[in-house]
Amino acid sequence: MTIVISRPIDYNEIKPATKITNDWAQDIVDSMLCGGLTVYDLSGTFNREQLEYCLSDPEVDTFIHYGHGVYDCLLGGNNECILDDFNSELLKDKIVISINCDSAKGFGEDAIEAGALAYIGYDENVYIKYNKAKQPYVGFKESNNAWNTLMCTGDCITVGQAFNHMIKLYNDWKQTYMTNGYKDIAECLDKSLQSLIILGDETVYLPVMSPVELLEYNKVYPK
């Protein structure tokens, strides 16, 4: 079982969105390696051809993208289009999990038509709320990484179960922030949740990992 993880960084962006999603995806890489999976880790700056090379490996069964996207494509570190309708056939027989804005409705549907088994992603904006230290509140990371948290149990997990666990974590964190007086953060989480969708076959199984003990996040709520 081989995974391709695309986590570009746009070094020219004003807000550190891709630096943050790159960091989030580092947890995915670490857990999958610890869980015995083979990982192509495309981090920082890479191009379309490098991604295509990795996806061409017949052993690859899952593609994960943490970064930017637009309606009809996924973007690399310099806002280069790295996956679109012209190379979406590389996703045939693969599961896709794409943590980025806008692309699930357009590109996601293209990927399913090209033969992708299932696609989890967002059809509108993904929101991140920052604290005064300019760090994202932990609920955003945990909600977006929830599918991987479930995999780390070592159980056989379907894409549908992974999707539902993301929804559960979003709702749990919304409730936590509301209870602690952070209504604006809860509302921001809800906006992302409303654009989270799943396409394709929800019964297909994600790669099975050996059980991995996750690091506990520092669950404080800085003002």
C-alpha cells in the first residue's frame, strides 16, 4: 500500500495558509510511516511532472493533497496547476482526500469520472481562525486530520467512516468552542463543515495501518 501526499508551500502568500497545511500533513506522513505504509512525500516546492511520476506508480492506492485548490484543479507551491482534467486519469482506482478550498465540486467530479474510487474534499472555502500568536486554533487541525486519526487505530476503515469522523470532530470542536465562549471560532468551523463533501464509493476501504499512538495536542483555548 503506497500513498502520495502533496503538501506544497506558497512562499509568496501573505497569510501562512500553506505553511500551516504543510505542518498538518506532516502528522499524516509521520503516522503513515509509523503505521507501515509507503509514502511519497511531496513537500514545499515541486512541479506537476514530479507529482505525475509519483501517481504513475501502480502501487499507489491513495492520494492526499493539503494545500490550495480552485474549482477545476489542485495547485502547487507557486500556484501552478498540478492536477486537473488533463491528468486526472492518474487518479483512476485511487482514493483522494483533498484538504483545500473549492475543488471538490469541479475537480472532484472530474476525478470520479476519470475513475477515482472516492473523493473527500471541500466545494467552497476552508476556513482557519488564528489566535493572537498567529497560530491556528487546534480544532481546525484535528477536524481536518480526523480521517487519519481513525486510520491510526489500525482498524479497517471505509472512506465513508473517515468522512463521518471528520464531521463528528467538526461538531465536537464547535461545541467545545461554544461552551468555552468562542462563538466566532465555532462559526468559522461550521462554515468549513458546510462545504465538506464526499463523492464516489463510500464503502471502499482506506489502507490499513498498524496501530499508531497519536501525540496529544495541547488543548488550550488561548485568548
